Amino acid sequence: MAAAQPQVPALKIPRGRTRSGDIDYLVLSFAELDAEVDAWCTRFAARGIVRGDRTLIMVRPGLPLIASIFALFRIGAVPVVIDPGMPLKSFLECVARTRPRALVGIPVAQVVSRVFRRSFRGVAARVPASSSLTARLTDPRIMAGSRKYTTVDSAPDEMAAILFTSGSTGSPKGVRYEHGMFDAQVRLVRETYGIAPGEVDLPLLPVFALFNPALGMTTVVPEIDPSRPAAVDPAKIVQAIRQEGVTNSFGSPTLWRIIADHCRARNIALPSLRRVLCAGAPVPASLWAGARGLLPNGRLHSPYGATEALPVCSISSESYVESERRGDAPPHLFGAPIGRALPGIQVKVIAISDDVIPTLGDARELATGEIGEIIVHGPVVTKEYDSLPDATRRAKITGPSGAIWHRMGDCGLVDDEGMFWFCGRAIERVETPTGPMYTEPCEQVFRQHPRAARCALIGLGVRGQQMAALVVETRPKNPAEAGTLAQELGKMAREHSHTAAITRFYFRERFPVDVRHNAKIHRLALAKWASRAQHFDFDPNA
């Protein structure tokens, strides 16, 4: 891209406001970004970082993140990326397990690495996270200038990076990415969504900015704290989109709901956007419904996948409306539509099992319309976790000729038109004496209530004998109001056979959610909380 469009802006970094109130950006062209990557290569060489070295990245979004990671790719080193908002204990466990040899970090990261020496004991090289613009003034080894580096000739199956899962339903795990997987991801994203060089992207999840240089898109760095994404100021995001003519953006449903609510309250539309990719949790019906007004010249898309396999399926706002119109697939029964399998990706639904499934022959594929566990195979599917052989065995299935299938850990089904539906995380299903209950189909029923837009199905007791209950993210003023709300929700539950057994309700002001998207609800944590919290039962005779 630096050769094809050298003067096109590659990166725009906010640095304040102009007198007129516009966002003031530091702008780097693709040629300048390419030179910045070479400068980082020089810095890494000076610190003795070589091909194959695992390098922990602890930097802020924007120039340091993009330039340092592409420099590591260029010299063949392996970046290790962990969520910045992860609890310290979990973060240190991830570092210790990954055993990085080098660290690229902001000052506080450098301090942490020395205070918690045991977790960082393998780190032999430390590189400050300033850009080369600053580094040239402070590091004599950079003062002499940087030479042009040739990208190493990496094999498709050579390890490219270790990216950590969000840990929303368990401990975060390092996923081993190969260069061939990244290449397949770039091609699939470009072809699926028709992304062309010259477009402008506002990535609300920092790691997705790494796709942009390969896709030829300009990256506009958003004014957002990646460790607290839900605290975003939507006015700043909207200003950046309108001022810079942003054509593409990726973010969680939580973030885009905040932005959409802001725009709807002020009668604002975003005509420059051609597409919004919304993932991390099911997109709420209200966001789908408001997509046309928010994006008059674009579409809302929801790619389905995980850190271990992305993208797998995708659904657009038009396809969602189509699924709603079909009488044989009501969302409150099927869950959330996630689209059809993308080209080159195979998706199956198999019988749910909490045990290891060694081979595809040991799995029982289910018929159309049956809820089971979703498994996937294709060039974007990763093969193993780093230093976690037991987790790898539980998550992977070996198919014919050694093909690797990944167990998504999600429940779902496929309908008779090839549309896949998400029914919830397998580990979060509620196993009652009369059978399993799934989070998404059940929660869809209660989200129609104005005070239950965010709710969570939980199981109380021992699996197999669990009692289903519902937690609603709201704060009643007093017990009387809570009791009234429980009665209203209980009546809604009785209107559908698959929710009729839910008679116990809890109310909590704020849900525990994942750090990365602020969208995935920690239902297992809510179930533990509910065991000691006040509840309100539905009384059919009241």
C-alpha cells in the first residue's frame, strides 16, 4: 500500500481541537507509516529482538500499536496482544504462561514488568513505546537514522502472533495465529464487505485497526479509552465520523447502541458510512430497526466468530429484516440470526457435549432446526492455544485428513434456508429437570419490556436440577416496584412455552461484562451473585 498509494493518509491521530472546534489530527501517509515501521525495526534490532521472539505489546491505540506490530511482522518476531483492561491477576497469569522475551510498553507497563518480575522473568529486551519521532531525540542508536528493511519470507504455517481471548466465560487463553490465517482473514473481510483502498475506518476496537494498512484504509484513531469502552462520549465519535468522512467502523453492540441513541435523540444521520460491523454479542433488535435511519447510505452488518475463528458467518440489516418476516423463524424461539457461512467456511451443528470430542466421527451432526453446538472449519480457523494442551483438546476436533474443526462454545441451529441462529453460550445454558433452556431465545421474550432491554437467564442449583431465573439490569425504587415488575415479567414468561418455567426475578443496577466489548454478560457470575441476593417471585394468583 505504501508503494501503491504513498501519499494517501494511513493514520490520523487526534491531538486536540482547532479554534473552530474541529478535531486536530496528526496525519501520517502510507509512505510515512512505512518509514515509521522501518524505524521501529531499527529500534528492535538495537535491542537484540530477532525472528521468532515473542514480544508483549503494552501500548496505546494508534501509531505505536500499528507501527510496532507491523515492524515485528517485518522482522519475523511474534507480537503478543492482551486486553489492556484485564484484571491484573489474570493479566500476569497470561504473561507468565506466554513467556515473552521482549516487551514494548508505555512507562507504566515498564514499571509493572519490574515490580512483578516473576511473571516477566523471561523478558530480556525492553523497548519504550514512544514513536520514532520522539525516539530519534532520546535514543542515540536511532539518531543515525533507519535503514529500509525487507519483510522476512514467512511460511503460511509459521506463527505470526498470539492474541488473547476476552475470557468472558472462563480464563483468557492465548490463541496462536499463523501468517496464512491472517492472510485468509484479510482476503475474506475485503471480499465479504467490498472494502476498497482509499476508504476511511474508525475502529472502536483497537486491534481491528491492524487490518487497515493491509486493506488500504485510512485509520482514524477514535477518542476512546480501550480499557473502558462503554464510557465513550458518543458526541466525539459522531464528530470524527462526520468530519473525516468515515466509511467503515467496527464496534460492539454496546458502543453502537450508545452512538445510535445519541444520534436518534438529536436527529443525526451518518451518510458517509457505507458499513458498520457490529460484533462481540448479539445485535439488539432496536439497533437493527434503527439502522436505516442512522445509515442512509450504508448497512449494518454483524460478523459472527471468535478470537479463534473470525469471520465465520455474517448477516446484514436487510437479511435480518428478511428473517423477521419469515413466520417459521420467530427470533424469540430461534434466538439471534447470525447469517450464512462465508465462502470457504464450513459450519455444522452437533449434539451438545461437555466432554472432549477427539474426531469428527465422534460427533453427532444434528438435523435442521435442532439446537446444538456450533463447530467451524476453514482457513481462518486457528489450530491451538498457546501452552494450554488441555484447553486445545477440549476446543478442537480432528476431521478427515487432519482438518481442524473449532468448537465455538456456542449453542445454535441452522434453519431450512441455511441461516444460522445463535442461542447462547453452551456453558451458560440452564439444565432443568425438564430439559435445557438457552439464553438468547428466552431473553428475547423479556427484552420487549421497556425496563428489561438488558437481561440474563441464569440457572440456580446443580446442573440437571437447575431452577431457571432472570436477572434484569434495572434499579427499582423500592420492593413494591420490584414486585410489580416481577409480576409483569412473569406474565410475559407465561405467554411462551419455552419461558413459562421462569418465575423468579432479580434486579441489579449494573451487569458484569467483558472488558473488550462491554457487551458479553457474565451470566455465571450473576448466578453466584443471585445465590445471596434478594429475589422476587411471580404469583399467578396476584
